[in-house]
Amino acid sequence: MCSSDLSEGIRFAGFVPVTELPAYYAAADILVHPASADPHPLAVGEAIYCGLPAVVSDRVGCVGETDDLRVGKNGLEFPCGNVEALQENIERLVADPMLRARMSEASCHIGQERTLEVSKRGFLAAVKGGGGGRAASEREAEARKVSA
């Protein structure tokens, strides 16, 4: 599959008990999540928190400027089903230790931002209208107009 010989360094672990996951993340250089559908994979968040760059498909729901994976910053994305693009992204990270190190550092920072407290503040700001959406009172007033 790979033009360079990566097969020696790739391991498909299968099921790993949750108590052993930290050791696997610590031993990894890259997380690859090529799912055809995954609304918000826990594995990607865990990997980011552990400082790993990630390669994910465009059908994984944890990609965005305020989400776990920020394309070009701490990971790469490829079109689902495009094996050549997946291969290119993996090879790019394997071949460029400086890029991998920059993305790893970014993952560490992003992981530290992704806390319950930060999520709570963001949620409350959105509910109060400070998150770019409408305030709850505006939505309630509009709903009353529609139902009248």
C-alpha cells in the first residue's frame, strides 16, 4: 500500500481495554481514524489530549476551528474512501518529523483547551446569546409569534 516501507512501524492492536489505552497513546506517533461515519469519536479527543497529530476522514465530526482536530494545525483530513489521499497524509507525517512535532505541540495545547470548564463556558455563552447565536429570550419571543 505505501510507497515507503511503513509496514514495520504500523500496528493494528484490535480491542484495547480502557486501562491500557494511555500506554498505547504514549507509544504512538500518529492517530489514524479513517471512519466512514463517526459523529464525534472519543479516540480522536483522547489522542489530541495525549499530544498526537491525527489523520481523519471528512466524515468524522470532530474537525473544525474550535473542535479537537484543526486541519493543518494538529492534523490532516482526507476524503472518505480516497485511499491514496489517506496514504499521502500518513506518509507526509511520517516523512516530516518537524511537521509531526509542530502538530503534536498543537495537539497538546488544544487538548488543554478542551476541558469541561471551557465547554461549560462556551455552552452558557451560546445560551445567553454570546456565542454568535440568538439569545434564548429572542427565540422564545419568536416562538410565541409563530404559535399565535
